Amino acid sequence: MQTNNRPVKEIAQEIFAENQAERILGWKRGEFFYDNSPAVFSAADELQEFVYDAFCGSNLSKFLVKEAAKEGRIAVLLKPCDRYSFNQLVKEHRIDKENVLPIEIDCDGMVDIDKVRALGIKGIKSISADGDQLTIETVYGQKNCSKEDVLLLKCQTCKDRTGGDRFALVREIEEMSSVERYEFWRSELSKCIRCNACRNVCPACTCEKCVFDNDKSGIANKANSDSFEESLYHMIRAFHVAGRCTDCGECSRVCPQGIPLHLINRKVIKDLNEFYGEYQAGADDSSVGPLTSYELDDVEPDIVMNRGGGR
Amino acid sequence: MSIEKKEFKPLIVAFCCNWCSYAGADLAGTSRLAYPAEIKIIRVPCSCRVNPMFVLRAFQRGADGVIIAGCHPGDCHYTSGNYFARRRMTMLFSMLDFFGIERERTRVDWVSAAEGVKFSTVMNDFSKKIHELGENRRLGDLRCKQTIDR
Amino acid sequence: MSSRIWSIDLEKADELFNALAAGQRLYLPIEQAGQVQFKEYDPADSKQKVRLDALNTVRSAKDLFFPQSENMAAFKREGKKIEIIDNRERVSPFAIFGVRACDARSFEILDRVFLSEPVDVSYADRRENGTVITLACNEPEETCFCEAFGIDAAEPGGDISAWIADGKIWWQPITARGEALTEALADVLTNAEPDDEKLVMQKKQIREIIAQLPLHELSLESFQPERLKEIFDSPKWQELSEACIGCGTCTFVCPTCQCYDIRDYDTGNGVQRYRCWDSCMYSDFVMMAHGNPRTSQVERFRQRFMHKLVYYPANNEGVYSCVGCGRCLAKCPSSMNIVKVAKAIGGEANV
């Protein structure tokens, strides 16, 4: 993939050649062709393993909390959607902006390998793209699928392209009856294995010590020992990132159990937009968020009771 | 052998702001206005002290309803606390609703120190609602419920 | 191994499951909200989607023997008296069908830990009551590397081995417990030939596919206990661990991870003591009064792989604590996994 008609790798090489930064935060080629890992490169010869293709879905902004605190300037490759998380982290003083060289790179949609697998395509050996058509070589023969169908969830409603309606599913759930909603979330959340992947990958979750890890909080746990804890964990997490969540979709991408966690965050974003006006977290690095400000004539909490939606 | 059906005795937690609503409860008491004994008042310095976690943990420990009472908007002892609480609780209640928890189980009301009558009315009304809804089965911790002494 | 073998039409799988479920609780790979898990099969529930085609369940079969969270004791206080109530679960006999060869091997690895002195009572109880019915993998995937541990996906083992071939489920008891269970199913199973051409073909086909998989030549030769210090000090750990976000996904989907934490929960009117899985990737893993011995993510990251590939084999006649199921390869948020580590740290011997 290219940015301004230049391969991203070339940009990375130039950063080292011109001494613009001491390290580069990017992606490293994986064992297969689809399992690229985030990686820090500190010398030009390490860039041999550098990769930027349709399997670089991970958001690198969160890694900056750790990496930007180290000595020496670090360049970071940010896809357009990752930029929001970066801004938000700068706003919250979690990243020292002076120590970071953000490089914006183009992106034309990232592929979700789990979605490819969900199509029943097994034993994948390689994937090649021709426009929207993907040709997949597997040990069980050649398969085809459309890239549009296997895009990461966050790419299907891309903020920078006129994508689909990101609140469509949220609305659908709102229209369910209260019992149906309860059952929907029970069946999803009871899959939770409390691996904390959603929290640890989330660019908005940067507490030094999470309340769920703090034994003195009274709610710390390493497993969901009761169904209540499944709900509590995800409710509190969504609430804690409310107004700060940029809807980057990492939580749903990493969930090993495929829980649509982004729906909880989108519900919050939808409510915030409806109650307090349109707001996109991370659109800039200085504005005040909706839950750290107020208006004298805000809606009263009983709006929840009186508005539409299934009961 | 006949199994006696246990009468439902709800447990309601009321977070009351120290400056207005708690004083309102006092006034209700000194004015000999009745409000249900199943309402357990927890005094907080300001309605915005109520962390969403407080509400959820009340449910975990077996509460059937949670009400937050604070100063009227504009009257906050700390100028703006209740404005923040208003936004937070709106968002929390909406989220609980989204998870399929009955939306009538949570409530925010503004009760000043002079409103003993309102305090009593609000609490009686809320308690009536919880009686109608019955036991909170969707958001409780079984480990706590088994040992709870209502 | 018994040479007797039975079969039943795949279309009649329900009959087999119902017969199994009549005698004991039965766990099958069942779909729940899009993901396949081992769940209790309920013959009366027609909405259940049994997924024998799913290669790996998200959580491994170890859950049935070593659940993520289980009660140990409750404490109740009355005045100055504290009553201790043993509320450990005692299981009734159960069977689990559809365990893959890799998961079946994982039980042997867990046995070495939990059944050696002092024996873990809960685990032993479940092992004694559980009958493992394995299922050969007709469609192994690129993430599979069970071959590296000498596991043959075409001969999956367990108490009873099963295959799907030629529109039939083939059934071969291996242990005495498997024989006993098979006898109870005499009405639904029909006798078959152990060297039936179709079954032999299927096994051959599985082995052929495995030989084509990208990881089939993965070697762990260089992970020898004698090299412990050298591997421990490898400079590669630092860069490998940079991608790790410190979540517990790999440890919780792993069929051989065995660490647990014992915790107390204050119920408001007593204390519930329980144990739950722990993850070496967590910052409070093995937290002690003085603090934590591993203070950085690189140390925690290294611990997991050192345990699987060096410490465990050093204590268990060279048996690695990994079965090559590939779950961590598929599930890691950063795509950092044991294969990448083995190749990077193992050095040239693996290239």
C-alpha cells in the first residue's frame, strides 16, 4: 500500500536515512501472511521485516503510551482512524507529543481474517487481491471472496469514507423488548472469559492500575465468578471510556469470543450525540468532552424512562 | 405440606446529597412524614460523588432499586456537581436500559432541604414502583443473594 | 487398543447423542452466539447447533476438568464463631464428545501437575467421572502444529476415538472406561471392520493434509533444559514482548495452561473462597506480600514460554507443555505467539 503514491516502507526508510526519529512504530511480517504484529524498529536494517498491507488492522496509538515515554523520538505510522486515538491520548496527556513524529498513512480497508474463516475457508496459505476480489489459496484448494465482505468491522463504517450507518445495529437492539435485550446480552456476555484483551488493547483504557486489578476496590477479579461480573466489567469499562471512546473498534477486533463490544460504546456515543450534541472524540486534541462539561438546560435522567425504544 | 409464598420485601438504596436531600429526609422525619423502611439512605457529599460503580454494586449486593437524590440544578453546594451527576446518571441509566435492566429500577430526583414533603412523596412513589416490578433478577450477584438478610 | 470398532450413520448422530445423554451428562461442541464451545447437550432443546465441523472450540476441553472458576469453601460468621462450609462441587459422571487429538493430549499434561502429590481433589474427581470421546480432524488448519509434539490427528486417542468418514461416525473404544460406555450403546452402534477401506482412506487423507500445513516441520529441538540459562538470557525476548499487550487471551484459550489463583469474595454476609485461572501475563501474577517478582511485561512474557518449552519439560521427562492446537495463534490480539517465539529464540536449529 502507498501513501501519496509512495510505498509506506520507503517513508520508513527515509525517516531513518534523514534521522527524523530514532525508532519507528510499525508492523512486522508474521509467520503467515495475515498475522502481522505491531513492532518497534530501531535501525534501517531491521526494516527488512517491515510490512504494511491489508492485515495491519491493529491500532498503534496505545503502544505510544509506553513507547513515547522512552528516550529518543519515535515515529508512528497512523492510519486515518488511528489518528483519532492519537489525538485523544495527546489530549489526556498520556503521550508526550514532542517526543512523537506522527506519520499519516493511507488505508483502503483492513481485512479481518476471522471473517475469512467464518466463510468456511480453512487452511489458508496465501491471499492475493485483484481490486475487490480476493483469491485465497488453501490446502483445500482455491477460494474466492469479496474484500468488502471480509473487512474489519471498523472499516465497514470507516469514519473517512462514506460508510454504512454505524448505529444501525444499536437501533435494532433498542427496539427489542427489555427481556430480549437482556437475553441478547446474556448470551453474548456469558461467553466472556475475562482475558482483558478489550481493555488492554483499548487506547482509551490507560489507567496505571485498573479498578478491576486493584484488590482493594472490592471488585477485582481474574475470572467471571458470577454472571453479574460479566455485565459489571463491560458496563464499567464502557462507562469509563464514555465520551473518550473514538469508536476505533479494537475491542471487538481482539475479542477471542467475538462479543460485539463496540455496540456498547456505540450506544454511548449515540446517546451522547442525541442528548448533548454531535461529538467525535479525538477529532482534535484540545476540546472538552461531553462528560466533563455540562449545560444548564441538559435533559433530565428521566428521558431514559420516557423516550421510545422497546420496554 | 404447603409452601408459603414469601412476601416480596424490596431493598432500595437511596444516595442522598448531604446538603439538600439528606436534610430533606431529616425534615420529612421531623415533620412525621412517612417513607418506607425498605429504603436505605446512604449519605454522599454531593450527587456527583455517586460513581456508576456505586449504583451497580448496590444492585450486586441485592438492591431492587437505586435512587439518587441531589440538590436542584443551580443549587449545588459545590456550584456544578449535580450538573455533572445529571449527565452521568442519564448515560448510566440509558446503558442499563440497553442491557435489558428494567428502566424503572433507577431514578434521579432533585430534593431540596426544604422539601420534606417531596422527599416523602418521591420515596413512596419509587418504592411503589419497585413493588410493582418485583425482585431484581437481572442484575444481582447470586453469591450475595444467597446470604442476604432482607 | 481394542480392535473392535463400531459405526453409526452421521445422519443418526442425534440418536447417538441422545443415547449418550441418557446415561450421563454429555458435552458437545455447540454454537453460542457465533462461537463454538463445549456445552452441555440437552436432547430436548432443538435450537442447539452441534458443530462437529468446527476444528477448535474457543475455550479448550480443559474447562470440563479444570473450570475457570470454582468454589472451594465458604466461611460464615456468627458472633465469634466461624463456620467453614465445604462447598466444592462433586461431579456426576459425564462424557465429552468431539475432543480433538491436541486437547486429548493436554489432559496428560494437566494430569502430571494435578494428579501428582498432593493430588488436586477436584481435578481428580472430574477426571474419574469424565469419559473423553475424541474426534479425528478431517480439516486441520494452517495454525495446527500438533505434529511437532508427536500427536497424530488421525489417531486422536482418549477413552474412545471417533472418526467421521463416508457419512458415518466410526467409534473405537480404547480404555476400559471407553469399553464400558460402548456396551451401554449397543442399541445404536453397529459393528464394523477396523480396517474398512473408507476409514483407512480418511486417516491417510488427514495425514496427507497435515504434511502440507505450513507449520508441519516446526522443530523444538533447541529447547533443551541444558540450554535454560542461554534461552532465558536471550536478547530476543525484549523485541518479541514489545507487541504483547499483557492480556490473558493466550493463557485462557490454552489447553495446557494450569496456573490458578485462590481468592476470597466478601458476599456481605460471609466469605466465598474460590479458585480461578490466573495468567502469567497479568501484572499481579504470583503477587506476594513483598510485591511481585516479575515487574515488567518482558519478564511475564518470557515466563509463559519458558514454562511451556523449558521448565515443564525439565521436570517432566522432556514433555513440552504445549500441544500445538493453534488457539493462541488465531486469537492473540497482536498475533504474537509460541511459534514466532520458538522460531526466534530457538535459533538456527528451527529455520
